[in-house]
Amino acid sequence: MENVDLRFIDSVLDKYGSDKAKVIAIMQDVQEKYRYLPQEALEYIAKKVGMSESKLYGVATFYGNFSLDAKGKYVMKVCRGTACHVRKSSNVLQAIYDATGTSEHKPNSDDGLFTLEIVSCLGACGLSPVVMVNDTVHAAMTPEKARALVEQLRGEA
Amino acid sequence: MSEKKMIIDGIECPFTDERNVLEVAKNNGIDIPSLCYCENLSIYGGCRLCLVENEKGVLDAACSMQPRNGLVVKTHSEKVLKSRHTTLQLLMSSHRAECLTCEQSGHCKLQEYAHRYNVVEPRFAENTYSHERLDVSSPCITRDPSKCILCGLCVRMCSEVQNIGAIDFTKRGKKAIVAPGFGKMLIETGCVGCGQCAAVCPTGALTINRQIPEMWRMLNDPNKRVVVQFAPSVRVGLAEEFGMPANEPVTGKLVTALRRLGVDVVYDTNLSADLTIMEESAEFLEKVKSGAKLPMFTSCCPGWIQHVEKAHPELMPQVSTCGSPMEMLGALIRQQFNNGNDSKGDDDVYSVAIMPCTAKKFEAQRPELVKDGKRLIDLVLTTDELARLLKAAGIDLKNLPDSEPDSPLGDYTGAGVIFGVTGGVTEAVIRRVLDDASPEALKTIAECGVRGLEGIKAFTVTAGDLSLKIAVANGLGNADKLIEKVQSGEEYFDFIEVMACPNGCIGGGGQPPASNARKRERMEAIFKADDACELKLPQQNPALGYVYDELLKGRAHELLHIHYPLHHQH
């Protein structure tokens, strides 16, 4: 786990004037840097914007897009929507599970490189089956391509 | 302007400035069920139990409906009854019902409504309640998420009234749960144990940490002498649990009841309330004289002390070092049975305090409340727990004769008894400082602005050549508002009294839960108890000579003052 850089959090708070009404935007900026919301950061933000810890935690846990768990360097979103499903995304998912050492109940790989997420639709059904790695879309995936992708990412890490 | 009226169930209901239809109905004798509404909190409209049918046949929540002239609603039409029934069944499906053994049984609103509206079959499987673990980290309050129906009353109480926000709605949908953030336990939050959340909880999700079996064990132990003290407010809250009016104190009956329960010695905390005033006014005048940083804050309330420690540590040096009346009497009791004052010594003495307060359970456990190697208070029971004990012993308070507390620690003046209501400590301090027992002087003090249940009171008192600016706050949210004004320099005060619970100890978390009207009656009862006292000034208490000369013997500061770690920060 990384240490939270409070100077960075301060810069985000300054950007939004430490405004209670803007905690969602503040948390989005923090999550962009850390890929999740570290507890230390949330406790600090709560104090600075004058909101109770429990309330801020309530907001963070309400939205599915916020994560309070640390994530790997590569967040792989495997689409299991209808179009991807009929084009066999289940095989792609299984290939990625095997290649990264993750599973349905263990989304993070031991080397801290990969976090696996199942999503319902990425809105790119024409490219199905789709896998998204951080901000990059990989189209028309097959188990072979998926294994190669994992290897490639590992090499880049 | 003609009177405004609306029609509820065909009855003309006049109204003035009620905040919603629910209140109009209540004031006209119609009880609409509701689980998430409280007159002192913002409106949430979440439980959907208060739905009523309007003229168009549409259901709407009475708690969120503005009364308006000519408005027509029905509260028990077929449509309303059906919806109410289903809503209750849905609520029951997310509530772990163990009614026979539940702490809240008999006081649970969900149970009451299920019975009242004849929900004889559960309909939905009881499978959506939370499986989060029980939170027993606080010595004051127990949190059981499996019984929570997400009405949010505790959340609003903790944030709106107490300005703490220890708990809030977290997660979402089926997983939603009222809890502290980050999976923390209550004790790790800003919670001060005031118990106001438990007082508004309609089910058994938040309950007082009850210690009744412990008390039975001691009462039935022939080798223990159980010495009980009871706080000013206990004599005005207890009666209601026995169907007696709230506006009369029941001191004499309470003493008899304690003796019948098997208590060996009964003392009145009022005596040490008088003592607190002697010590606190001396400390205050000394601070004024020496030019120490003012305002001085009172220290009787353990919820307030914890709030200072957790939220305003920098203010702690300005908080009086006087122990609370409970602590002081605890210290006197130890002395009373020690140092040759009692043939058997105090090894067999079990010191119990009956308090209107849940936070006192925490206070009694603090390491600072150990003197001469002994705990000053062994057990704190709330008014609610005492009522349960008496009922279990088959004692009907109503039909008991009066009796007097034991000597020599049973004497008290009117100054001690008014501690139970917000402003009482301050009024007692003023009585002490002005040192004038004439009825005119007392009347002037009573009318100086110190009395009343307002959240914040501010006024000036002149004593000789001193002009003192005084403020009184009840509820921690009000205290925080006051502190902000003092710290920003907007206002200046010499003396500030804070009680953590709304209206002071009469509305304590350990008292039977009560409406505002009921609390007003309790306040009347406190002042009646004051009126009944011949002596009004703490310095007139006849036991003080004995206390200072025979019991404290020069150790007054050591035994009666508590120095918490933050009192001496640099």
C-alpha cells in the first residue's frame, strides 16, 4: 500500500475550496491518483471539509465507482454484458483468471499488478467481447489474445 | 383571520403552525404511526408508515405533508390499512425479531405497531437483516445492526443535535447499514456515550448497556453492603415508568423502593451537588481573581468532558477540575466507611450510582476515578435500569410510603436538586456567589435568564463589583455553536455550563424516552423539589461541616477534583 501524500490531498482540496458539497469531485480526483480511496485520505478530507467520517464513508460506499480497497496497477474490466456473453466472454474471463492468478472471490493478484472487475456493459458491443485495461479498450478478445495481453502487461510493469 | 382547519377522518382539526399533518393529527388526538419521525429532528419520510389518503385517493406521507386550510385526509381507509400492513411486513423482513429475549421488548415501536395493526403473519422471509457483528465496544451503548430498520433517527440525532456524526448510513441497497465509517467500533469514533441515539431508536438496534444482573448479584450477596446514591433527575424520570405523573418528584417513594430492593444504605447525590457548587464557585472566583483564561466550563457532565477530549482538546485546561457530583459522593462514601468512621471499613462496600445518564457508565470506569487504590463507583445504573429492577422485584412505586435517605450524606438544599435541568448548575453557582437567601434575591436569580429549556441561554449577572457574562448550553451541537462564537471572538463569556443531553439530565440517555412536553413536566418537577427545600443555598447544607472536617480532613482538592490528562497540556 502506498503512503498517502497529504500535500497532494491538500492541492485537491484547494482546487475545490474544501467545499463539503464537492466531496464527490474531490474523491474522484483522489481515486484517479491512487486508483482507490485510502482510508487515511478520506479521514483527512472529512476533517478538512467539516464532515463526519461516517458521512463521508457513507458517500464513498454508496457509489459503485468508488473503491475503498487498494487496486492493482492494471484494472482489467471484463465485460459480461449480453453481446459479449454470446461471443464467449466467459472463456476470456477464465483465461484472464488463470493467467493472473485471480478468481471471482479474489479480484487482486498476489503480485499487486492486476485487479479484475466484471462489468455489465462497456457500451462497445460492436467490438465484443471487450476487455478494458485502465483506459484502453481491447476489442474482439479471445482466450489466446487475453493471455498474450496479460504477458505483455507483465512485461511493461 | 379565521382559524385554520383541516379534516382528518371526517373530524375538523384546527391547526396553527404545526410543521406537518402528523403533528396536527397528534394535537387533535389522532395517533398516526411513524417510525422515522421525531419532533426535534429534520423530516426524513423514509419509513412510509405514516401514509394517509387524500381526497384524490392518493397516498402521501403525513410527516412530509404541509397542513393547509381545508385539506382532507383519511388515516384508516382500506387503502391506508393495506399499505401500512405491507410496509410493516417489509420492515419485519429486514429485522431480526427475537422479541421474547430482546432488550427492547415492550418498548419497541415496531413490535407495538405489528401488534396494533394486526400483522399476524410475516409474509416475507426474514432474510434481509444485516449480519454485521454486534458492537459492544462502548461501555454505554450496544449496537445491534441485525435489528436496525434504517429509520435514521439515530443518525439525525447524532449529527443534527449532538454535532458528532459517529454513525451514518453506509453502503447501499440490501447492504445498507447504519454504522461508523471504515468498519470502526463506536468507541473509536467521536461517540461520547450520551445515549441519545438509543433514546430515539424505535427498535433494539441501539440499546443501553444494561448491567442489571450485576446489581442483583450484589444485592443478594450477604457479604456485601450495597450503598446507593441517586442523581437529582432520577426522582423525576422514574415515576413515569409506573404510570405516575411526570410533574411531581418521587424522592420519598424512591428511597423506600431502594430499601425494599435490599439496598443497605441510601444517599442522595444532591448532597454532593451542593459540594460541587462549593468547590466550583471557589475555583471560578479564583480564576476570575488570578486572571486565568476564561470562560471556565462546567465539568459535571461526562458526555461533555469526553466531547472536549475528542473534539476540543485545546479547551480542556479551561474546564473545571471539579469531579462530578457522582464522583464526589463516591469519594465521600469511601471516606465515610474508612478511617475509623465505620467499624467494618469499606472492603465490603459496593458503591452504586443511579443516574439519568449512560455516559456515567464510562466515567465510572475511568482510571482517574480511583482514589486510595479503590474505585469510587463500582456500578452505574440508569433510571431505566432501576425501573426494570423494581418491576422485577414486584415493587409498585405508586403505592409506597415516603422515607428519608440515610444520614449523614443525605442532606441537601434546593441548589443541589436543580442540577437536573439545564441551567441548574449555573443557578446554583449564582446562589452561592450572591450569598443571599431572601425570597426576593432568589426570585431575581430565577428570572435572570438562567431558566428554561432553550438550547443556548446568555445573560449577565452582577455580584458586588463583578459583572459576569454567563452562557448555558444543552445538547453538544449547541455547545459547539457557542464554542465557535467564543473562539472567533464574536462573543465573550466568563462562565459556560454545558450539558450534553438536550434539556440537561432530565432528558438524559438513561431516562425513559420522553416527548418535549414530558420533559417540560420533568423540569416543573425539579423546581417543585427545589421549592420543597427550606434551604436554598449550597453553603447552608448542614452536612458540609461534617464533610469537610470529619471526612475530607484537608484532602478536599485531592479527593474532590479530577485532573484528566488534557487538563495539563502545554
